[in-house]
Amino acid sequence: MTENNKETIERATVKTVVKTTGKTVVLGVCGGIAAYKVAYVASALTQAGVDVHVIMTKNATEFISPMTFETLTANRVIVDTFDRNFQWDVKHVSLAKKADLFVIAPATANMIAKMAYGIADDMLSTTVLAASCKKLVFPAMNTGMYNNPATQRNIDILKNDGMFIFEPASGYLACGDVGAGRLPEPDKITECVKFFLNSDNTLKGKKVLVTAGATREAIDPVRYITNHSTGKMGYAIARRAAEMGAQVVLVSGQTNLEAPFGVEKIDIVSARDMFEAVKEHGKDCDIIVKAAAVADYRPKTVADQKIKKSEGDAFIDLERTDDILKYLGEHKKKGQVICGFSMETENLLENSRKKLDKKNADMIAANSIRQKGAGFASDTNIVTLITRDGAEELECMDKYDVADIILKRLADMM
Ligand code: CTP
């Protein structure tokens, strides 16, 4: 990111549409070495405006201090002190009722077994039993314990009960074994929690194809032609579409971004690859959003060997690539809604309207790279949505929020 861009983003007034603020997550932490990773999750969710309440088993406090979670979440941690003198505090039951989501991480074999059989002999298992919200379970344990038929049987019971179980990652385990049993990394868990918190049914049963990022057109085995697209806008659209309940295919050029949770990603390199992938996967899609920055030209021939320099100037013969959006517009299926993007440096609205007609799109999301808070690499964008009915100018907002509005408008058009 350039210094200029940074300044631009800081100065822009960013409007937030989709909020995790005000949502309540109960985080159940069991006694496993991976408990420390959950501190990052608690912190990230709190920073996203989520009200995080942590319940720890007694064993969990041997691995990480309740004070860590209390400091990170600004909420009192409930530790399992379930003894004879214990006074049942209805607040704990009300917490179960208040929770929008229950996350159990790391979930030990013991806790999984208790949840499977409805055993409520400590604070965490009791609150799990009382809660009726969606429950995400992240098992983490020794490979042998995880693969044990008893644990697998219990996991199947939880699945049948409607809990969401996330396969542990494979790798080096604290016990020295190598295999399945690692708790996924905190950012993966956080992303997954946010996905569930933000999910709705706006696009349930619909199939959405999104293209994102830049294409690369090879000159020789060493060099290529590309552009500044980072893929952030397209990835935000794919992520939000999946949260809205759609089946999402993301056709992506080279980016540094991870595939959003719940999205099928297809990696491509060139405009030709993207064209083929879109033709194959776009056929039965209800919505297609072409956020990718596709090369308009490619070298006529690709040299087999590295081109050596010689005296004087060099020239590359270029030929046109296929206009994928135009192809989609010409082959539009009944009921299908197609949205393109338009990146301009001048005459934004006029040029974008022309693209809407020429490519037979239903919407063009027009953005100028000249505006503060918009364009490549930025986390925000300023977009005008152009349809045959008119133009809707959006404020500067996070690309994720822009994605939300684009998808809602497209859903309305279907
Ligand atoms: N697009 C495409 N295939 C191409 C070029 C562009 O599908 N070969 C799509 C882009 O993904 C975007 C829309 O067309 O959704 C507009 O892209 P843009 O680069 O703004 O405009 P172009 O059509 O390439 O026209 P120009 O370069 O003249 O502005």
C-alpha cells in the first residue's frame, strides 16, 4: 500500500452497514494446550464489536488464566466452580439464552462425549445444554484420541444433533505426534465465527459466481503483463454472498488473499483461463459478478525461452483477449442477473453507462481510482451502482459493506 493510499483511507469517512456489533458469543474453553490460541479469537471478536463471554472448564485454567480472557473481553469469565456450595446464578442460564452463537474451542474428547450424551456436570456442559443457538465445535486433541471410534461416534452424534463440527488441522501436536488434532489457527476460527454471526437467507438456494483479482498475460517464462488489482472487492463479494446463504464459486487471479469461508475457489492465471472457468461454472448461476480486472490485451506469442535484451527498443505485439462480461451478457440465461465493474480515471458515469449497454449487464458498479477511499488495494471503496433505472451513489464504505449492498440490489432484481 502506498503512503498516499494509507492517508486516503484514514481520511475518508467510512460508513459501516453490516455489523457484528451487539452480537453475543459464548466461548467455551476446555483444558487443552490449544486454549492459548482462543485468546486471539476472543480478542479479534471483541475488536469486531462482539460481546464475548468466556466459560472455562477447571482444566482450562491450568493452561491459560481467566484473567487473560477477562482483560481481552472486558467480561467476567465464568470458571467451573461447580461444587456443593455452588449457588446457581440464573445469569448463567440467561447467558445461554442471550447467546447468538456458542463456540467450543478447543473441544476436548471429554467435553465432546459429555455434549453427545447431554451430561451437565460442570458450568460449560450445563450452559451448552441450556443454549438453543447454533453451536460451533472445534475439536483439538491427540490424534489417537481423535481417531478413537468412541470420539468419532460422539462427533457423529453432535453432527446429528445439528452442531457444526470443524475438522482439526493436521500437523505437529504438542504431545510429539504428527497427525490430525490441531486446533485451526485463530484467524480461521474468527472468520468462521463471523461467517455464522453475519449469515442470513437472502440468497439461500442461489448460485453465485464471482471473479476477482488481476489476470497475468505471459510474455516469456519470466515476465508477464498485469495490473494493480488486489482482489479485495471480489473477495468481499464472494464472502458476503456465502454469508447470505448462496453457493459461491470464486474464480480468482493471483492475490494474497485466503479464500473466504464457505466459498469454492478456482485459481486462474490468464484472461483465457478465466474465460474458460467462467463459461464452465457460470452456466447455471443466478448471479454473476465480474469484479476481476481482466487484461484487454495479451502478447500474440509467448516466447519459450527468456527474451534476452539487445541494443535498441523492444516491441511486443498484442492481441485482444475475449471480453468475458460481454460474452456473458450475450449468453444471459433467463432470470440470470449480471453485474460488471467499471474502473475509470475520467468520465466515470458516461463510460460506465456505455459498458452497461454494450455488455448487456444488469448493473455496473462504477468506481474511479481518482477518488480518495476508492480503488485498488484500499479496504474501502466509493461506488456508483448503475442500472437501466438510474444511478445509486454509495458513500465511502468498507468493501465488505459495498458487497452487501451490491448483492442486495442484485437479489432484488432476480
Ligand atoms: N471485463 C471482462 N473481460 C475483459 C475485460 C473486462 O469481463 N476482457 C469485465 C471486467 O471484469 C469488468 C468490466 O468488464 O467487470 C469492465 O472492465 P473495465 O476494465 O472497466 O472496462 P473494459 O470493458 O475493459 O473497457 P476499457 O478498458 O475500454 O475501459
